[in-house]
Amino acid sequence: MTLDEYTESCERFSDETKQWWGLDNKLHYVAVDGDWRESTDNAEGGVHLDWAFHKTKDEIKKTAPHEFYYEFKLQAEQAVDEDFDEKQYQNLLRRFI
């Protein structure tokens, strides 16, 4: 997923949830394959986008680059901590390319 795809997913998430009162803290709200999803375990390895809840498009465009790269940093640190194998590293990198 590119930064532009992530930003578009965040904008769509914000728009489609604007009538919601809040988010379920037991769920993960993630960008996957150019869209967003709710997940109980984030087994698909999506990129978190709950920060975009009730944000304007301008706020999202300003904040998305930082959040995208911060999420990459967190997942890369997890990969090191958990001693990912080559296939797991490839999957991680594909999420952000």
C-alpha cells in the first residue's frame, strides 16, 4: 500500500464513520488493500487508521504521512523483536510498498 492509498483509506474511514459516536476498543480499524476494515485480531496485518476517526480531510492529509511511517516503524521493530524470518519480512515490506 502506498502513502496515497493509505491516505485515501483514512479519508474513506473518516467519511463512512462520521455518524458513529465512538470506536469499539476491542476492534482494530485498519487499512488493507486500499480500503479499511474492522478486525478482532488484525491477522491481515493492516495499517492502523483509527487516529483518523472524526478528522477532516485536511487533517488527514496533514497527519497521514507521519502515521503511515510511524506504523511502519512499529511493525519493523516488532519484526526485529520477534525475529521474523525472510517470508515474514517480505510480507511486512509489501504492506508499505
